[in-house]
Amino acid sequence: MSKGRLIVFSAPSGCGKGTMLAEILKDEHFRCSVSATTREPRAGEIDGVNYHFFSREYFEQRIQEGAFLEHAEYCENLYGTLLSEVDDGLENGIDVILEIEVQGALKIMEKRPEAIFVFITPPSIAELRRRLKKRGTESDEVIEKRISKAAGEIAQAKKYDYVIVNDALEDAVSDFLAVIRAEKLKAEFSGDLIDEVIKNA
């Protein structure tokens, strides 16, 4: 059985990445890595499903034990990717999707350069602003802070392997699946297949 691929999936807030992932994860060949965090669970969140909720003390202990592929502090809370969440799936032939912000993705580029790095972008900043306002959950001031952060993240998208515009959901999901199919056809990952073709002369 061939190993799964690690897919790093980043997008600014409001780009519809949650909706995209919900569609992608209907395929059982994909699994989303569950991150660990020290923040408090929000209403409806389940430990082990949405996040692994750790105390700060326990999180720092796991850092010392080398349990994380990457970790970062964001808004006074720690977030991290457990190696066990990633490597267990890959060994079992599952493609593991890591939904992560740019800061964490850049760290993974150094540690796991063989991963597939995919950035999801809105069609424009104006459209992102419209989507955030449509939610009706945040003040104009908070929305503008999010827009400013998003612009900075989008500027980093050039460092990723692929950039997908999420304008129409169906097209964005189709583009994502095409990227993964193409990656799996690369010659560098087809050694076993090539040997098998030659062997069956």
C-alpha cells in the first residue's frame, strides 16, 4: 500500500475553506488532522473532533516531548499539529489535510517539503469584505482587521505550490481534486508502479 500524502491547506478567514473541506472530506481517502489548542472550547465544539483541548501546562509538556510537527502562539493561545495525527494516517495510505494558517504552513515547508501546499484565495478583497459583512457577526472595525490580515496572508500565497480561487464552490473543489490527482501521477512518486509495469513483461 502506498503512503498517503500530507496536504497543507491555508486560506484567510471568510474564504469558505470550511465549506470546501466539508465537500472534500466526503471522500474517505482524505482525513483532516485535528489540531491541539490551549483555547477554551466554543459552544458545540467537541474535544478530539474540532480540536484536542489541552491545558497550557500539558501543551508545553508535549512540546518538550517533541510531540508536535509545528506549533505557534496566536491571540495568546497555543495551537499545534500533533505528529501522531499526521503520521498515523499517512502510514495507512490516507491523504491527511492540515488546515493551518500561513505562519504554521511556512514552518512545515521547512520540515516536510514533500507535502502539497495549497492556498485558497477569494476572487478579490472586495468580495472577501462582502462575504464577511454578510455573516453579520462582527463589527466593521473587526472586519477591517480581518481584511488587513487576509491581505498579508494572500501576499504569502506565492510560496505555496498551488493557489485555488474559491469563487464557485464546485469549481474550487474540482480544482483541489485535480491538483491531488496530478501530484499522485508525478514520476517521483511512481517508482513502484513503474517497476510493476516492467516486471509484467
